[in-house]
Amino acid sequence: MKAVRDLAGVHVRLAEAEEALRAIRSGEVDTLVVAGKHGPKVFTLQGAEHAYRRLIESMNEGALTLAMDKTILYANQCFAKMVRCPLNQVMGGSFRRFISAADRMTLRSLMKRTGPSGSKIQVELHAGDGSKMPVQISLRPTSGNGVDRATIGMVVTDLTEARRSEELLRALTHRVVQVQEDERGRVALELHDGITQLLCAMQFRSQALVSSLAAHDGPARVEAKELREMAGATAREVERVTRNLRPGILDQLGLVAALRDASTEFAERSGVQVKLTCARLTGRLTANGELTLYRILQEALRNVEKHAGARLVTVSLTQPDAFVQLVIKDNGTGFDPEQRPVARKGKGGLGLVGMRERATYVGGALAVKSVRRGGTEIEVRLPLPSRPALARAGQRLGNS
């Protein structure tokens, strides 16, 4: 009977030991108390990460641990859902299969130089069903936890909604720009057909008044002459505003003439020297593309006048390959392009944002280089339209 009781006790202790091992392996045990000759000893187990594992599993972002060869040592359920693969097929496999070849090279380079502060990269995630998802990957080196090889912790954030919001915001911005251009055209037309004609009529009437006054009416004659000159100056100013609102020269004579006219007008009004060089273009941009470059030059010159304190601006128009490139440089005070526009207290920041959005709207790109007390350079590149696109545009114009 004693032997039976001892055997039963062994089975009970064995079951308890197996349960303890299971709990340790699953991370359900934070600490372990072991009785010894000098009293109980408390051991903290690596399984104490259980609470953190539960947190990671409840995240709405993908979480992974990668070996340096991109083998996935751990992944949470959220990442498995992102790539539309069962979790058991994700862990132990390579992360490379979920990104493109170009992104693999970028990620490999980033993993090698990632420091303690971590790194971020935006890539396209390729799911198991062939779909693609824009994501941001945050990388950070992790401790080895007793493993000899280094590992990388990775958080994968779905950018689908963020990209959709950006697209909607960009579409709204483009719509605002288009409405603004339409309103500028309407105001320019009203100024030209209304105010300018009235001022010209006032100038002719003033001249007639001067001619009708006799020489002995000296004071009245002088006043009439001054009124005539004032009407003429006002008409010229209204004409300048009208040209800035809607440059008719752009439609009539083309981009080069419009850029030259804007540069000349700015130099005469501000006293800042402008050097303009234009290479011969073998192709022509769309009407929106030419208007974009004209508006960007206007905004850049406006920023020079308000903030740069420059004495010289150089403007060059070239055609590298299938692009038209406009570069605007000044020798002014410069600024920090990485600083937020709000933090700069409105010193041209929103103007730069507007220029960049205009370039993006017509499929181009804008880059800004500037250093404090070192001047500013703005480079805009717009693609020349293909011949089929030009033919379609011509057909639309012919049908309108």
C-alpha cells in the first residue's frame, strides 16, 4: 500500500512539474520560487514577457523580430493578417518575400546601419494573395536574450488610410488652386474691361481739360496735369496687377516670354538684379505646366523681396532629357528647409508648400536647398508630355 501511495505521489508531482513547464514555456509564469537549504529562492523568468506578448498581440500594427538574414523569428497575428498568410507559415520564413527587390536592398542597407534610436522606411508590402499595401517599417536593434546572433525589432504600420487621406487632401488642394486661377482670370478680365478703360477715359478727359484751360489759369492747369498723370499711373498699376493675375503673354507668346516679363517687372520694381537664361526647348509643356512654372517664379521672387534680402537672383530654364527644369537661386539670407513653416512665423513657409503642391499637381517635383546666410535654390522639374498626350489635348481643343 505504501508503494502505491508513493507512486501516486510521484504521478501528482510529475503532473505539477509538467504544468509548471508548460506555464514557463507559454510565458504564463513571471517568477519561480524554489525551496533550498537556506530558504526559498525567487527566480525571474524570461517568460515574464507574457504581459508584453499579450500587448503586442493586441496591437493594430504588425510586430516582428528578425534575424540579420531577415528570417522571421517572431510575428504577431496582426502582421499575419496584413500579408494574408497563416501565422505558422510566416514565422520561420524570410521577410524578403513580402517586399520588392528594390525595397529588399534598401532594407538590407538600413538594417546594417540602424542605431539604438532606430530607423524608419516606407515600402510596399506584398501579401500572399498578390495584393499590395503601403506600410511604414520602424526598425530598432533588440537584445540577444541569450541568443548569440543579433536581432532586429520591427513594427509595420498600415499607411493605406493615411495615403487615402493625403490623396483626398491633395485633390482638394488642387481644386482650390484651380478655383483660384479661375477667379484670378475673372478678376483680371473685369479689371481690364472695366477699371482700365475708365482710367484711360479719365486720362483723356484730363488731357482735354488741360488743353481747354488758358495759360492764365495756372493753378487749375497744374492740377489738371497732375490729375492726368495720376490717372495714367493708376492705369499702369492696374495693368500690372492684371498681368500678374492672368498673364496674357503666357498664352500669346509662350513660357520664355512670360518668365522674361516677370523677371523684368520684378527687377524694375524691387531694384534686385535678375539674370535670366533660357535654353532652347525642343518641346512644349501643357498650359497647366507653363502656368505652374510661371506661378512658382512669381512666388519665389515674392519670397526674395519679402524675406531674403538678396541683391541678385539667377533664373535658368533648361531641358534635361524629357523634362523642363526651372532653377531659381538668390544670394540672400537663406533659411532652414527642415524647420516647420509655422515655427518660422510665416516667413515664406506656406509659399513653399504651395509651390510644391503646384509642381505635384502637374506630375513634377520641387526641391529646395537653403542654408542660413547662404542663399536659397529652388529647383522645379516638370515632365514633357508624350506625343499621344499632346494629340489628345489638341483634339480636345479642336472639339471645344
